[in-house]
Amino acid sequence: MNDNELRQNVIDELDFEPSLDAANIGVAAERGVVTLTGHVASYFQKMSAERAAWRVKGVKAIAQEIEVRLPGDRQLADDEIARRAVNILAWDESVPTDAVKVRVASGWVTLSGSVPWNYQRTAAEYQVRKLSGVAGVINNIELVPQVSAVDVRQRIVSALKRNAEVEADRIRIDVRDNGLVKVEGVVDDWDERQAVERAVWSAPGVHRVEDHLRIM
């Protein structure tokens, strides 16, 4: 696939994404690296554009340069955004009660605190992304390790072997006692890479992941 074909495929995928108004998004492609420019009306749409681009076969990296330009009627004061963020987190059963703290400055929401599982950390960010008036989200929520490094590695390796999307023999896992997991090896495409990441993050005690996987 040449650069022009990849660029057009990304444009078509952006237009196909129902949660996104892609009219003001520009796309450039060079050797598998896709650059997204322009502007959208919400942070949620910005993330939707990035996810849509990753779905396109042949995309190896993305330079995300889309701006969030909030319409005048959707601009909210920071205290109102903070109040809405606290409320939406309280309603989400996957986020532990009072585990996440919220700070808002110029529309940017910073999440802090600690949770035991990565899906809880991800859920908190996902909920806040959807709020009107949010210009961006910084997720500083920490994960608290609860099991030994040996146990974590065994659970990850077993999960990779069970996953039909993953060639487990091509993946190397290194787990440190501080909850850091280093992942190395090769995968066929972005979907397989995401499948590996999901398997790693699903193990309890994983605090941080260094992804060195290469797409062949």
C-alpha cells in the first residue's frame, strides 16, 4: 500500500466513524506514519479520530495534532466541569468510591488517586472524556501492585497463550517487582498489538507497561 492509498483509507475510516465529525480533520501519510491535523468540537471526538485511524491496516504510528475547539455554547467554567466529573465518576460502578481525585484548569482535567486494576483507571478517564467542555484529560491515577512479579508474569503468559489473536511464542515478557512490565517481540498488525496490551493490563499488579512490540 502506498502513501496515497493509506491516506485515503484513513480519510474513509474517519468519515465512517459515527461518533465523529471529520469535516475539519486533515490527514497525511508517509511510510506508515499518519499525521492527523485540524480541529474537532470535543476531546471525545479527538480520541475517536485517533482510534479510527489505528483501525486502518498499514498504520504503524500516529502523530496526533488535532485541536479541540469548543463551540461558544459548550464552554463551561472549570468548577462546573469538575462538579460534573465528580458526579459521573460516582455513578460508574467500575470506579471505586472516592478513589479518584479531580482537578480542572482551563478545561483540562487531571485525574489522580490510586486503584487496584487498570480497567478502573481506564474507565475513569473514559467517563470524563465524554463530558462537555473538556479540552483534554491527564490520567495520573496510580495502580497499586498486589501480587508478586513471578505470579504476574505467569498470568500474562497464560493469557497470551489463550488469546486467538496473539502469536504468544513471538512475545517476551519481563516483569519487575515495582509492577513494571516490559513487552518485546513482533506482531502482525495493530489489532494483535492491542490484544497483547489488553492481556498484559488485565493481570493484577501491573503498574506500568513499556511496549516495545514491532509491527511487521
